[in-house]
Amino acid sequence: MDRTPDKLDRARDLLDDGEPTLQQLADAVGWSPAHLQRRFAARFGLSPADYLAQRKLGRLKQALRDGVDVTTAIVDAGYGSPSRVYESGAARLGMAPSRYRRGGAGEAVRWSVIDTALGRALVAATERGICSIELGDDEAALEAKLRHEFPQATLERVDEGRDDFLAPRLQSVANALAGLASDVELDLIGTAFQKRVWDALMRIPKGETRSYAELAESLGAPRGARAVARACAGNRLAIVVPCHRVVRGDGSLGGYRWGLPLKQRVLDRERA
């Protein structure tokens, strides 16, 4: 009888209850650390370390939403000290924990709608970089999406080209959407696994594609194709984080947040 599922569930339970090392987990289930790492990633879509990081971050975020003071929330979540959360968790929050507790209040997001080679695009940026690129002809719908993503942040619409901070970033995004070489500063806001997927997407060469399964395999999660697909669907940075380069195993397009005709158009352009 295959005891693999039981052993993996045991490892996950231990991570839910504490902060064991990979070696301690391996000893507990009777596997080598490398074997456990590989099988855990295949089953759950992320490594034991990333699973633990997400659990801790989830506890922190829930406590902050519940109104627990920041220091108590950080310690209770298992970070030990405020410095630990800023080192390992603040980037995943996308903002300081105190601001996250207030639903993003105090976070400044500047945005504009511009004409690009792919049509109208809403581009938004925090002080760290571009945090959203949404495509569509309906400006009201684009703005509604932005407000849904950042419900309590201070949102400031800027006329195109009239902001010394945003103007060069808008040009970089326009260049990227036109298929030109461009260095776009990004503020990736997501879970640890989402960021791993998005980083992997940006390593796919222009003109090439990967299947969801191939991308999952490259991340050490050979059974994580569905998790990869969900991370792609959660990408809010059109074209710059190139989720359009991921297709189904049979070569068909699969899904795309901004529509399959656009996905095909961009892929054709990149292959030309």
C-alpha cells in the first residue's frame, strides 16, 4: 500500500503546528530531505519552506485584518520580531503591515490610462514600481478593477506625461506593450508561489512558450500545473509579466485574462 499521501499530510500537519526544519520533517516521515522536498512540491505546488512562509503570512494578514496591533500580530504569526516580517514577509504583503491592517490606507498609487500598440491600458504604480497593467477599452471598468485591487489606498489619476515619477514608467510600459526592449520597474504583489511563477514567466524567451505542466516541472512541482494556471490568472501586469507565453500541453492557448485573440496576437508578434 502506498503511504505517500499519508506521509505528505503528516508533513503538512507538522508545518501547520510549528516551524520544523526540512531535516526534521524528513526524519518524521522517514524520507530523505531531497525526496520529501520533491514529493511535497509535487503534491502541494510549493516547497515546505514556501508552504510555511505562506501559512505564517496568512496568520499575520488575518490578524491585521482583525485589528490586532502590529507588534502582537507579527509575534503571534511566528516571525519572532518585526525585523523578520520585513525581511521575509513585507514584500509579499506589497506594503507595510500597519498599512495592510488598514486595507492599504496610506499606500499611494498613481495611475493613468494611455494608448498603446495593444489598445488602451491602465498603468498604476506605487513608489516601488508598476503594480498594475490592465488592458481594455472601457476606462470605467479599468478604474473599477484598480479600486478593487487597492480598496483603501490613495489613488491618484495623473494626466499622461505630467508626472515626473510616472511619465518615464508609462513610456517603459508602452514600449513593452509594443514589443520593444524595455526595463520596467515592477512591484509584484502576491504570494510566494505566485511570485515564483511570475519570475519563471519572465525567464521564458520571447518567441517561445511553455505548457503549464512544463512550467510547474521547472519549479519543482510536477503536479502543480493547476496551481501554475491559477498564478497566471492572478497576474495583473499584462505582457510585462508574460503569462501569454504559457499554453496547454496540446499547444492550444488555454485561458487568458485579457482575451484569447489578444494572446494569439501577441504570440504571433513575438514569433515573427
